[in-house]
Amino acid sequence: MQKHINHQGQVLAVDPALTWVTLAQWREQAAVLSGQRLGLEFQPEENPDIVAADLNQFDALAARFPKFTDGRGLTIAQRLRVRYGWTGPLWAVGDVLQDQIFAMSRVGFDHFALREDQNLEATVAALTDGRVRYQASWDETLPLWRRVERPAPTPETTPDLVDFEASAIAWLRKAIAHGPAALASSMGKEDQAMTALIAREKLPISIFTLDTGRLPPQTLDLIAQTEERYRLRIRVLFPEAAAVEQWVAINGINGFRESVSQRKHCCEIRKLEPLRRALQGQSVWIAGLRRAHGEMRGDIEPIAHDAFTGIPKCAPLHDWSDTTLDAFLAKYDVPVNALHGQGYPSVGCAPCTRPIAPGEAVRAGRWWWEQGAARECGLHSTGAQESTGAQESTGAHE
Ligand code: SF4
């Protein structure tokens, strides 16, 4: 008989009053089914977006894992929890394997239907102690999906955005005045806010991003989502394949963990070289740096000469607080990385980013193993910029 457990490993009784339906059944028979206690099961290829308005009709949701190699149910769970705020039971059904169940719980599943032949004790152990890991780089011991939720801005804390928007737009226009300008987007919240402003104001600013080859899928999804939302094309630059191959051949696929210098060399190949290429022909580099990031970014100026690239670097959001930024994103429903809802305020390459604990610095999850080191990739090195002059108020950093 199939066993059902919750996220704490407790065995559950089957709920006989709950009727499970597929998305197709719901769409065909919603009028007949409404009013019953219903569970909706998503197949891997189904997108919860198309039934978002109906989610309150269900008492439970489920995503099916048809086989070990199919992880699309993880994306469905994340979307339901993060985008749609589903707080009810979320079942993982199908091939709910021992070595995946911890990852499933981290993205929001809290109920699991195990196969009849599955070892209950071993699966519960994998679920509750996390020693069996799936996608190990993402499964460090920190937060569950429900752990870090930034509270929505309240009327008392919502800043007056008009002045901040006006200031950011003014700095973007000053950037354009230097000549061709490009926004180097990491697809972070700041970059998304600036992309929204650039699109809204129809500013002649190109947008590019660096695909290091190690980005999490959520970041790649966000690129597509942003292009669709703002009807623009984001230029994606990749590292030189030969350089990456040679580095990996010498150091190993995760050799950046061996030393700070090795990590910086990886960043040089996967980020800095493509960045220099992207900025060729540009007169100004626009970045999403804010003073609120703290650490090495606490004193950035709005525009400053960048010695690394030899052109001015502009930080239009330099004076935006976290509250201002979140209020802007919420007000204009700007798409953001789904990982922000899982404890990743700063998202970089998958193996080099982990969630942060409450109270930790925003960038504490980046290269976390480098205790005490200046954890920057070199794109924004404080020592590499100089003020361009008082009338420009200076500054920059991502
Ligand atoms: S963040 Fe990590 S994987 Fe990405 S380029 Fe730097 S060292 Fe390499």
C-alpha cells in the first residue's frame, strides 16, 4: 500500500473526502466539480500560471515526478509557493525518491506520496536530516523555502517612490549624455528595476547579461520572462569556450573552491573577459550597485571613472534602500528571480551562492567558504574607480 508522509516524516492517513483531479479535468468540468473538496495534480509539462486564478478552489495541490531525471515538478512547486503564495498542502507524487526528497522539501513540498516498494525509514531519514543531497551545490544546510520571506512593504514603510524614480531616471539620462550606454544586468532586483525604467522611459540604453555557464535555471528563466514582459532583447555574452575548457581541465569543474586566486581566475574567465567584450564601444557602464549593499559598497557614488574598463560607471540606484527597491518592484510588478523568495537576496553562479540566514549581510551567501576574504568577483572593485568630478556626484558598483 502506498505510504504518505509529511515534511516532518510523519505518516499520514489518506483523506477519503479529497478528490484529486487533473488540470484537463478541471478545465473541462470546473462547474460540476466546484464545491467539492478537491486536489489538483499538475503534470510536469503543465504551467500553474494558466490556472492561477482558480487556485483558491482547491484544498491541496500536487506535482507529479514521472521519473528520476525529471525535475520539472520542482519548478512547479516553487512557482506555486513563491509566485502565487500557495500555503496549503503541496504533494509530490510519482517517483518521489530518497535522494530527491530533501530538495523537494526545500522548494516547498510538504506532503509526499511514496511508492509501495519504497523504504519508509530511509526516506524519512533523507527527508529530515538532509544528508542525502540532490543538486548538492544548492543544498547547503541553510533555509527552507518558507524561512526567509521579506515582508511586503506596508503603507507606513512604503517610501515615496516619485523622488527616487525621478533621481534614477535623471542618472540614466546623464549616463546617456556620455555616449552609448549599456546596463550590465546580473538579473538582480536592481537591474530588473532599471530595466523596467529603461523600457518605460524608452531610453536608448542597451542591456546585456553574462551567462557564465554556471547560472541557476531560475536566472535563465528570468531572462526570457523579462524579454517577454518588456518586449526587448537582452544581449547574452558567454565566456570563451576554449578558456573555460582549459581552466576546467587543469583545475576541475569546481576548482574555484580550492583557493581565492583560483576562484578569481574562474571569475576572470567566465565574467570579466566577457564583460570587457560587452563594454567595447560603450561610453558608460550602468550597474545596479547600491550603498545599502554594505561591505565594500557603502560609499559608492552615482557616477565615477572605472579604472578596470576605462569608462565611467553609473549607479542610478546608489541611494535606494531595500525598502525603496522592494516597493518599486511591487508597485510595477517587476519580474524578479524566483530564488529571492528562497533566501537568496543576491544570486550569482549556482555553485557559488547559497541562501543567507536572517541577519546576515545581503552578500554573505556569495563565495561563503571564503571566510574573511573580500567577496567580490572583480567586476566591481572599489579600488578600480575614481571620482569623475563633483558636478557628477560620482559612484558605481553593481
Ligand atoms: S562565481 Fe563561481 S562559478 Fe561563477 S565565475 Fe566566479 S568562481 Fe566561477
